[in-house]
Amino acid sequence: MRIVIAGAGEVGMHLAKMLNSEEHDLVIIDNDPDRLKTVGSTMDVLTIEGNANSIMHLKESKINKADLFIGVTYSEDVNINSAILSKRLGAKKTIARIDNQEYLLPANKEIFDSLGVDYMIYPEKIAAREIVGLLSETGSTEVVEFTGGKLHMYVIRLDKDAPIIDRSLRELAPANNGFEYRAVAITRHGRTLVPKGDDRFEVDDMVYVISSKTGLKELYKYSGKKQFEVRNIMILGGSRIGWKTADSLGNQHYVKLIEVDRQKSYQLSNRLNNTLVINGDGTDLDLLRSEGLDKMDAFIAVTGNSETNILSCLLAKQMGVKRTIAEVENVDYIHLAENIGVDTIVNKKLITASRIFRFTMSEEVTSIKCLTGTEAEVMEFLVKPDAPATAGKLSDIEFPKEAIIGGVIRGKNAFIARGETQIKPYDRVIVFALPGVIRTIGRFFN
């Protein structure tokens, strides 16, 4: 697939890295020569220094031969305009990152469709939705849903008191035989591995588990996690993520939102009928104490500053808050934040990349999620008739060692994949994969 990306920022870089590993034909347009130099020195891509709104530069990228154009510059206007131009110049499909949720209204989407923008991604809306979902699964740091909730992937950090510490998968297998979950990966010291029978669980491991809802209770028991109800929530930062999260939570929770900008606080107060908006500095310890931070069940830091978000979450933890969520846009800080105690990290760039990456996949891939803190992905495949995966039991199929099938959805039923499982046509299978093997995996289900 020939793909043209406008923007060599963190989103564009992350996308290019993912797509490059799958051997796509990539072109990146950016007006910053230093960024392009970084991209060109680390990946096999064609770089063009220039403006994505320039017809000359788009033609230089051979946009007329592009299967996909992706606009992910820092400017919404550039993303939309360049997508429109690319479509008119011959690109088969176009995607633009946007900052204005008004564009997603059905009537407005029709306008953009007619102009040539096939798909628009509003990262803040998706991030807010993820945050709301995480507050209902307090034992996990990340949750991915498949086929309407028939199966989920839960990411769980192991504490020193977890019953499975220093035990191997083989040792746990007899006890877990009847349970509806399966550990498909472990991230340890920044490295992600697909576990084998002799691999032992260690303190601070991030464990990726495919489970049904019925298996969740036992899963939390073995990992030493406890579910609790979230009622009182404090949000730091009146960003787009902040106000959308507050708007979603306000009807069923007691929500306080702290915003340092006075004018913005008034605007938020008028917009959020069920949220108490406080004008103040969220890094002021006295303010946080006076507003009852120690009585909160969850603390969500979504200011525009990653360092502030991380530090304020650590402060909330010290004051007894059970659940902390931080927006961390500096990718280099993600592992640091996880290692020092922030429960969950939200990164708009990874969210955007996940949504866009789906458009580069074959039709067998019905969903895909890039996971925070690792370069791995979890995907849902639709199995076609006569696909190689249907040739026998999973234990008899030479599936790539860098990937693992965790679960199967068959009609209204869902179950965990085992060695004796036989995949059938039209099954939906959940696959965890390390970088570089996605295209190989796809052949098993096509």
C-alpha cells in the first residue's frame, strides 16, 4: 500500500514506524528539515520538505498513486485542506486529525465526505471515552473491548502481594483450567514478551490478559486486585479531554474540575451543569486539600503539561486516592510514569495512531489497538472460509512465535483459545502481536 503522511510530529513518526514495519510504501511531508532527517535516518521512507497544502509538494509525493493520505500535522486546517486536495489529485482514501467536535455531527460529516475527507479523527473525544471506561474497571490499567464486550483484554500491574508472583504459567495451568482468561503477554523493564510455560511472573510486571466478564473475578483474585466503586472524582485541567470527561461523568458521579485560567473556568461552569468547576492552581497542595482530594476515589490529570499531570497524580496517590489517570503526551515519560506509581496513562498520539492504523489493514482486521507502554498491538480478525487457521487445532498450526491467539468469538458465544481449539470460518479471533508480524498473521485468517 502506498501511503502519504502529512506531518512528522510524534503521531506521524509513530504511524510511520508502525507502517514501515509492515513494509508499506511510505512518503512523509513536513516543513521541518530536522524532523525529516530523524525520520529518514531511522526508517526506509521517502521524505519531502514542504507544505502539505502545496499542490506542487503533493504531486511530488505522487499523491495520484496513493492508496491512503493521512493528515496529522499540528494544524487542523492543514490536515483538512491537504486531505481535500489529495482526494482531488487522486488519493483513494483520506484521513484528517481534527480539533473541532462540531465537524463530527452527521450533517457536517456529509459535507466533508462530499469535499473528499473520508474519515476524521478527534483524539480528545476518544481519550475521554477511554477514561470513562477505565473508571468502571478499577483493577486494570487499560481495557480493550471486542465485539460489543463479549471478550476484553485487561492490562494489570502485579504488586508484591499478588498471589501469582514467582509462579510460572505451567504451575498455574491446573488451577486455571476452568477459568475464562488467558495471559497473552508480559511487559517487563520496557520489554514485551509472549510468555511460555516456564516464564514466571514478577513484581511490577504489566500482564496482558484476554478474559470474558465471567472470568474477571478470578482474574482479579489471582492478580491481587480489588474492584471498588468510583463515586467522587477530581479532574485537573479544563482541556478538551477534561471537559468531555466531566460532561460524561457528571450525571452519575460527584465531579470537581480544577482549571487555572479564570475565563476558561467561567466557560466550563456554564457548559458543565453537573460539575463543580473551581478556578485555581491544581499544583497548590493547600487548594487540593481544601477541596477534599483525600476523599476522592479517582483523580484525573489532563492539563497540557505531562510533568504536571504525572506529579499531581503522585501527590493524589500519597493522599490516598485509589485511582489515578494522567494524560502523558511525551512518549519518553510513559514508562517513567508507570514505574513510579501512576495507575493509567492516556496518550492522544497512540489513540490517534491506533485509529488510523486500522485503515491500512486488510478487511479481515475488524479492530486494532496500539497499547500504551509497548509497541505491540491487539487485534480482532474475522476468519475467512478456507483460511489456513481453520486447517487444524491451534497446537498443530505454525503460528508466529511473536504472536498469540487469546480468544475466539463464535456467534453469540465467546471462549478462551487453548491448544485444542479448532478455529472455524467466520469466527472472530483476538490476537496479541509484537511489531513486524501483523502482515504475516493476517495470512492465517484470509
